[in-house]
Amino acid sequence: MARTRSPAYDDQREMILAHAAELFSQRGYPATSMNQLAEACGLSKPTLYHYYRDKYALLVQIAEGHVARLSELVRGIEAEGLPAEPRLHRLIIRFVEEYAGAQHAHRVLTEDVCFLEPEDRAAATALNRALRAAHADGHDLRGATVHVTLEMMCAHGAAVVRGSYRAVVVVDLPFGSYEASPEKAFESAAYLLKQTGAAAVKLEGGRAMAPTVKFLSERGIPVMGHVGLTPQAVNTLGGYGARGRTQAEAAKIIDDGQAIAAAGAFALVIEGVVEPIAIELTRTIDCPTIGIGASAQCDGQVLVAEDMLGLFDRTARFVKKFDDLAGRISAAVETYAADVRSRAFPGAEQIYAPKD
């Protein structure tokens, strides 16, 4: 007679997976033994092997299971038929909710997937790529600047201004808020400066935007230019590769920068270009140049703070990580969680004792 499966079999497997994910995330997959897992689960080692043949099978199930749950989440939201922006908002909320209860599995997916065999790793990463594609609504996530609105920039710009005292705060004019005409650009820029208290605006584009820069500057709105790799134009540029690799493109970028400077820009951002372009522009224009993936010969440099501080694994080639805040934050959270579980926190110094 065939042996029947216990009604609690699936529940027991899920319990084991949860403990395995927690141990792998805390200790790392290589440093975790089946003995430690059996102890954490309150099971004997033979019983543990009844549910999973080995530690590797657990790793595969955690990685593929986590991505599969997220994929199912995305399919459910897509079935709701929401427009692009509300769908993205809904995805973000549901992802945060999911991660809140699956932080161990997520860490295993990001840190221990390298221990999978090539075939299993390919399956997990393929699911992950499909998930990112759905999340990005068909666009590279780095192209998200195209979707930014003027109201978003007002909110973020005002927050920066509130936290600054002597800095010159420059706020980007978002895509679609300035290209149509100089008059449209003035309306958007004036509104942005009024709402934020910022000192200046930045806009992307070359010679075609020079009349707009001149129009704004003559009416009391300081403008910072931006040439080279311009993220708002990524859909026409065809990607985020370095610009100016051909002689014709290099000449155009230099001409763009010179035109923007001559129109009255008080500074010029030069992004993602081959170095001779940045050197030539810095040499030939009067206003300061600010490089990002350009050259150390620029008058100043800028990086995205989160990239420079090491909060993300995936960064552009031109980023140098000056710290590992992601690692330090993870370590601090792990210490906090350990202190909470052991009841070491809060201690006597963090509680209010009754008065005698």
C-alpha cells in the first residue's frame, strides 16, 4: 500500500524553508550546516532529510520560490488593468509589503545565488530579469527620470532646501516641462523656484536649448546646463553608453556645450563622455564645468549620493564607492535584531525607571 503524505507535510516544508532562509541570511550559505538547521527547526537530522535531500536543495527552493512569489505578485497587479503610473505605485507598495515578511529570502537571493550551479542560477536569474522588466514597465529602471513630474521635483527640491544653509541648491526641470518653448520653460522654472526656494534650475540639451537658456537667464532665472549623456533623452540616445566615441558626435557635444555656455548658463554638467570632450569644453568655455563620468580636469565633480556611499551594488562604470553603507546598515540592523531577540535591547540605559 502506498504511503500517504501527512496533511502537515507542506506546512513543515515551509517552516524548514523559513528557518533555512534566516540562517543563510545571517550566517551565509557556506557556513550553515544541516545540523544547525535541524536544531533551529526542532527536528532530528534524519527528519530534516525526509523533507529536503540536502542543503543545496533548500538554497534552490528559497531562491526560485522567492522570485516566483514576486512574479505572481506582478501578474496579479497587471491583471488589475491599471494605467502605467498607478500600476507602478501599486507594485512598489506590494513589493515593500512582501519584502517586510521575506527579508531573509531576499537576502539569500541577492547574496547566495552565486553558490547555485549554473543551470539553477540561470533559472533563478531569468525569473529575476523578467520580474525587473515587468517592474520597469518595459524600460530600464535607470530611465525613470523620464517619468518624473514637476510636482515631484517641487517636493524633493523643497526638502533639500530645508536641509541646506549655505549651498546653492539647483533643481532639475523634469522632462516635458521646458522643451516646448522658452515661455513654457519660464513658467515651469518660476513655479519650481517659488515652490522650493532653490537658487537655480538645471536643464538638459545642447544648441537647440540655447535660446531657452538665454530667455531664462535674461529674466532672472539662473540656469545650469547639461550635455553629453542626457538621461531624459535616453529613449532617443538608445541607451546609457558613453557619448562622443565618433568624431562627429564628439564635435556636436563640444558645440552643444559651447552654445549653452554662450547663452548664459552659469555652470555646465558634462556627463558620460570620452575624456577629451570634457577637457576641451573645460578649456574653452567661461563657466565652470561639473563632471560625472567625464574627466578629473573638470572644475568640479558630482555623483549620485547613494552610489558614492555604496548603497547599491549596481552602479555605472564612472562611480567610485567611497564607503559601504549598504554593508554597514545591514550589519547594524542584524545587531539590532539580535539584541531584540536576546532581550539585550532595550537595556537599563534606554528605559524609564520609576522615581523613588
